Amino acid sequence: MIPKSALVGRRFSLPVPLCIAALASLAFAVGVAAAVDPGEIREAEIRECRAGDLATWGDGRDRPAPSRQMFFAYNPTNAPADFSRDEVVAMVRKAMSGWAACGLQLDWAEWMPTLEAAPDVRVIGWMPASEDSGGLIGGADFVRRRLLLSPKVFAVLKARNPTLMQSTLQMTLSHEIGHFLGLVAHSRRCVDVTSYYHDGKGRHCLTENIGGIRSVKGVIEYRSDMPTACDIARCRRANGLQ
Ligand SMILES: [Zn+2]
């Protein structure tokens, strides 16, 4: 299960566990002698959202974003040397452009300290390097309107699989921004950027990549690093934009 208490009670508190789990140990295995290229199925799952595809884990209730216009800013304090400011800003802006199809107005703001108190601004930043996030790469703090990233978990990822650093940051930003747009629940479709691969109770995420939509174990980085058609459809529904 999502570690509900992982961040609660620490210096930053999360009202709900809106965090993306560490991905470094996951591995995707398609256990079929596929006549169809598994990559093509994944691409189709990213591109298309069919009726009945909006499966979530039921771990939260989607709701409208608090405002139709939202600004995002980046505070590079505590950022690991692996990620330049420009690189992170480009990824944030890419995630914003991916979510734009939801229909909310998402705008960029250059960070300055006074923005921390602005109600329509979500500040993206890094926890202090010493901070233990409980293994979570990032989290959306609704109360303080901050998206927090964990340098510690990225350091672990760098040691284990540095080739995943960029895509994991992109994915984390896209995922957590989705929470700010009203997608509180996590998707059960493996490919969605808002997904969780398993609930820790023996249930696993869903993909068509094993011949019909089925629960699959041993998923490894199958999740899209940008919002999928189903992420967007859920965002539009949550915000009454259908
Ligand atoms: Zn999450």
C-alpha cells in the first residue's frame, strides 16, 4: 500500500499520500510471445482512452482544482547538481504543456520568495538533502501548495540506474502536477502517469500488453512520463470540463 504515514508528521506534512513511489527496483516484463510489438501497445495505451478505462485504486476522490488558472514556479534551493535549473524548468514546462489538454490554464511564474504565499501558485522545489522522504521521490503538499522532490531518492536512483534520472524526474513532475489539478486518486492503468503499480496487498496495475487488459506483476517502468489520454480524460471529468 502507499505508505500513508511516510511524510506525515515531518517538517512538511501531507494531508494525503500524494506521492510517487521509488521506481528504481521495478522492472517491466511482458510475458507473452507477442505477435504485436509491446511498444506499440504501450503507445496505444498512452494515446487512447476507451470507455471503462478510467480505473483507479480508489485511494482518493478526484475533485476540481481550486482555481481554473494555476501558476507553477521553480525554486532550485537544495537541487542536486545532476539537475540544472534550466533542465528542471524545461521539464516542468513540458509537464504543464502535457496537462494543458485538460482545459485548465497553467502558466509559468519566475520564482521569488513572495510567491510562496500566493494562492494560485504551486512552487516546485527540493527537500533538504538530509530529509528522509520515506522512499518517496516526490509529493504534492496541498496545504503549503508545494511540490517537493527528494534529492536522497534521486541519489539512490543515480547509483542504481542513472539512465532513468531524467525520465523519472519528468514522470514525477507530471504525476505530482496531476494531483494539483484535482487527480487525487491514483490510476490503476500501469501506463498512466498518475498510476501506482500495486497496492501492496497483492493487487497489481492493469495493461493490455499481456493480451487483453489484465493485472500484471513485475511491472517496470511502463508508466508514461507525460499525461496519457486517460489522465487527461480523468482531469477533464474532475474539473467538469467534459
Ligand atoms: Zn501520487
